[in-house]
Amino acid sequence: MQWPKSAANPVDVIDDTLARAKNGDQAAFADLVRVHQAMVFSLAHRFFRDRAFAEDLAQEVFLHLYQNLAAIESPSHLKFWLRKVTSHRCIDYSRRRKVQTVSVDEAPEPMSIFDLPDAMMHSTLRRIVATLPEKPRLVVTLRYQEDLDPTEIAKILEMPLNTVKSHLRRSLAILREKITRCLGEIEV
Amino acid sequence: MSRIEDELRVALRPEEPAPDFTNRVMARISALPLEREEEQSKKQPGWRERLAEFFQPVRIKWAVAGAMLSLLMIATIGTYRHYERQRMTAELAEGERAKEQVMLAMKIASAKLNVAQRKVQDNAEK
């Protein structure tokens, strides 16, 4: 989303956009969607590995936001709300729908990470993240996609801080082990 | 910070949805008030509808069944209380009868004891 050049501080602009959206300005709400759609969509996409389904879920989240806009207090609260609602919906939807995870054991095994282009390395990483169980997958996505610290993740997912830390520790160990197995003997 | 964490940050960078995503969200939002009005009109019928609904055959059947059930319960409770009262009266009468029999037995025993005592006294005097 490109903000007007006259805007000195993007946070103030979002604050103003939020206020206008709360007053029923549809264009302002569309701006809010544009600003946050990548975050909401990517959280769902990392979780389900299905673009179409992730877009549907993201649309539902924004419709829900539209209906609950009055409860949003600030731009930071809006971000927190969107992350929380998206995360919880991912878990709810995955219980209703059998999530197809890709087995890394089925993936082809290249010789070394250094022979691989970055794109392949990152795509392998994304695929391995998708094989994690649902809660650790969300924890890893919030940690590395959204760059949140464990305390913020614990608040969003409503789980104890130590559980978040242990999910992160174990997930990183699993990822290291799997990527080593997938990509050959490398230091990661 | 380990290398895998750096790589994860890059691999999990947010990506944009389809270009028409915002328009699709806004289209659904535009359709929303209609959906909500329809839902609300379905959820909250007026008093006329509610009254008409009550007199629908299915509703009447349920109302009659409810009334019958209530009558049956009242009759059952009344009958039970009537029989309970009768049973208590019968028990009281039986108790009275037993009391009278005990009193009679005691009178007979007392008369016999008097006779025996008199005989003992007569023998002692002789």
C-alpha cells in the first residue's frame, strides 16, 4: 500500500484511516485491507499451503473485522486483532478440514545446499514448516513471518510463554534435522 | 541468531494475495447489509407473524399435547393424594382397634389376677 507522500508518519495515517473506516468510510476500510492483506493472507497460506483456501479465510477475517470495527482501539490493536483472529481461524478450519501436509521424506534430495538456488532452499524450508503440527507451525510463522517475540505470540495464541518457547525450540530442532536430511550434510 | 533463523525470515516473508483481493472483500462487504437484514428479518418475526405461527396446526398440536400432559399430571397427583388419605384413615382405624383389644386383654388379665389374689388370701387365712 502506498501512503500519500504528504503523510509524515505512517502510523498517524493508519490511525486516521482507522478512524475514518470506523465512521463508515468504505474507501478507508479498503485501505486498511490493502495494508494488512499480505499479513493475513500469508499467515493462512503458510498454515494451509493452499492459496485459494488462504484467500477465502483472509476474506472471512476482513469481513469479521468490518463487523467488529467499533471494538478496534488503535492501529497496533488492529494488527494484534488480525493476527489473533487469523491464527485462531486457521486452527478452527484445520479441525474441520483435513489439512494436506507435504511429507519431506517424499521430497527429492539434492546433494548440497550450496548447489541450490536460494529460491529452492526457501521453498524447501516453507514445505518443511508446513509439515509441523498446527500450533508449532503457527508459532514459527508468527515468529519468523511477523517477527514477533515469544511474549507477543503467547498473547495472540493464548498459550503460556514457556509453551511458545518450547514449541519454538523443538520446531527449530525439527527444521534443522529435516533440512539437513533433505539438503545434505550442511551447517544450518 | 542461527543461519536457519535468518533463512526462515526470508522464506516466510509475507506475500500478497491475488491483485483483486481487496475488491472481492469490498464486494462481499457491500452485499453484507442485505444479508444482515435478511438474517435479522428471519431471526426477529413481528408479533403478527408470531401469533399466526402459534396457530399453525403443528403449534396447536403441541399446545394440545402440552395441555393434555398437564391435565394427566394433575389427575395423577389428585388420585395419589386421595388414596394416600384413605390409606392413612384405614391405618388410624386399625390402630384404634388394636388399642381397644389391648385394653380388653388387660382388663381380663386384671380380673383373673384379682381372682387369683383372693384365692391366695383365703388359703392364707385358713
